[in-house]
Amino acid sequence: MKNLRKLAAGAIATVLAFSMAACGSSSASSNGDSQQSAGKSVTVDQKSAKATSLSDFGTMDDLVAAAEKEGALNVIALPHDWSNYGEVISTFKKKYPKIKVTELNPNASSKEELDAAKTNKGTDAAPDVFDVGQQIAATSTDAFAPYKVQAWDKIPAENKDANGAYYADYTGIMSIGWNKDKYGDINKLEDLLDPKFAGTVALNGKPAEAGAAFNGYLMINQLAGGDINNLQPGLDFFKKLKDAGNLTTVDVTNGTIDSGQTGVVMDWTYNQASYKKELKSKGVNWEYKTFPKAQVVSYYNQAINVDAPHPAAARLWEEYLYSAEAQNLWFKGGANPVLLSSMKEDGTVDQDTLKDAITIEGKPVSYTNDDATRITEWLQNNWDKTIGN
């Protein structure tokens, strides 16, 4: 369980305020000039630092050569059990063995990713690339170097910055997971009121403070008859859960799931996939599902540090992530990659994964930054006085 990563899931307006303080970074240094900052300074190649597409390098072979000349790539906030990032990273290493990949602070929040870039600016310790929530991405474009990957035209317009500063990579779908052997089936929202779930239904934090809880609330609100403009039905249902003695407000961890303390958990599909894999080895049949018309999504976004110490390697990493190979690895990890629709059309999607995957059906539930701010304020004003801590 990666609590900080969940907090940064692009849903919490309080995080937005912090992200603004992390924005604002100067452009990369000119060719031959060393950036000045604490730590070991680096010299950045101007051509690589200013490249906005593969054509600025020439061919893919030229990009690979430039990245291998740098010989290093710094990534941050990529826990191996999150969306199958472990395999994503290891596959990149195998493809490009001349590039040393350094994994910085895997549990960093989106804000902390940008803080690391600011603190280590001009040194070889700065992250080259970011994987951040939507609100952080939308308010931090000055910290990003625009770059359009080869698959740019396949990324839906609503999932990318028009100038190439950031672009969606993958999303989970908010889901309900549970121990199926112990509790049987969950087919509708009202099933959670059954006494057999006493003290074990977890929203996974306060919805005004944690990303997974925020999106879990929106899912329940949709199922209860509400929408992003009518939030009361969700609160009414959680009050019923509390009155029935079924709601627990403990933070969900691997330990609480293993012990059964949280036997029903609302979380992203890629986290549920991780739980399922881990619990299967312990003989537990962990099931999870989404619900039609209540598929809440929140995309993460890729961006390149405007002051990346290894700008060519950063761009090679992005090209790799938007290849069918890497997109399928995210898909394998329980996420819905942003290129999934186009991969279905061109036949590059992994059919074995697709066969059993939970995918977005129709129009998902999404929201703007303004929506998130408004919803968070409403939850701050209503959750505690109705549900308590």
C-alpha cells in the first residue's frame, strides 16, 4: 500500500495548493555550460534539452545513441507493485543496458517529485521524468519540458496538454475488492449493509484528504444515485454503513488486508490487482469489480523535468512508455493505459490480458480541477460532522 502515492492521485484540492509552490523552474542550461546548484553539477546538451519530438534527434537510433552517451536515467515515485512498474523498469533496463536507471524515492507524492527536482536542480541527483496526478500536472507546466512522443496523435485530446508539457499515461478504475471465499458475492451497493461485513468495509482514508478515498466516495455516490454535482446520496449511504456498524475508518495497509481487518476495500484496480496476486499466494481469493455508470477514473501523467540532467534518456523513456510493449505492461498490472483504445484497433493489445481485464466501458466518471476543489470543500464541511474520524 503506497499511501503517499494514493494521496497524489489527482483528486485532492489541498494538495493542489502545495503543487503551486513547487512550480516554476528555469530552462535547461546552454550547451557546454554547467548548471550551478548544490551537489555534483552536470553539463546538459542543449540539443537534447530542447528537443520537442523525435525528429529533433533524427531517428530512433539517434535518440538511443544520445541517451546511451548520457548513460543514466533518474526516475522517481515508481513503486514496483504500482501498475506493474517493476516490470516496466526492468524491461527498459534490458532493452537499454548501457543506461543506468536510478530509482529515486519510490513512495514520493506528486508534490515531492517536483520538490526533488527543485532541490537537486543542476545536479545528477535530480529526477529526469515525472509521473504525477492531473492537478499537479495542470498547474506545474513551467516545470516541464514539452515533448511529443511518436504516439502523440493516438493520445486522446482530453488526456494531454496541447503543447506537449504533459500527457496521460494510465488510469485505474475505482473498484470494490473483497475476500470472496469469506463473504461470497457483492452484486450491488446495498449488499455492503449486510451484517456479515461488520466493521470491515474500508473507504481507505478520509475522502477530503486521501486520493483513493476521494474517488471511492465518488464511486459510491454514483451508485447511490448522485453525481459530481449532487454529493449528498453518497454521504447518506456512508451514514447507513456507519449506523449498521460495517464502516471502518482505519487506513488500509497490506497488513489490514492480510489480517482481514479490512475485508472490503475501495481502491484502484491496479492496487486491487496487486492485492489479488499477493493474497493468492496465501490461499486467499481476493475479488474486485467495477460498476457500470460508476467507473471513476483519474489519470496519471508523464512529464519531463525542464532541468533534466539526462534529457535524451528522459525522452527515450517517454518513447518507451508509449510503445505497445510498455502500455501492455501497465495493462498487465491492472491499469488502463491511455493507448488502450488505439491498441485494440491496431491489434497490438495483449489479448491474454484483455481477456480477463477490467476496462473502461462507455463514458467514465471524471472531473475537472475546479470540480475537485469544490467537492473537497464540500467533503471537508460535511464528512466529519456526519461520519466522524
